Amino acid sequence: MALLFIGWGIFFVYCLFRFRARPGHAALYTPVKALATKYIEGFVLVVEVVLLFGLSTPVWLATR
């Protein structure tokens, strides 16, 4: 859980810095049509499942 917290916290700070309001920059409200974003989302999902279930299952089984 600490790794997830740190990872998402770093991403949050990056987004705050990268997408801050600046003069001359306008927001684009059209969705991204790139295929890479789907792979990145899938990778994040797999990593979170491994961290949450893969690391906790041996501990859960040991306490039974």
C-alpha cells in the first residue's frame, strides 16, 4: 500500500506541475486517441493487482 501511495502521489505532483494554469495555454477537451494510453492503464492495473493480491496472499495464507 505504501508503494501505491508513493507512486500515485508522485503522479499527482507531476500532474499538478505539468498541467498548471499558464497564460496562453488552453485546455483540450477531446479524448486521447492513442493506443499507448490503453497499454499504460493495463500496466498500472497489473502492477496494482500484483502489489495488492500477490504480496498479501502469502501473508493471509500463513495466518490461517
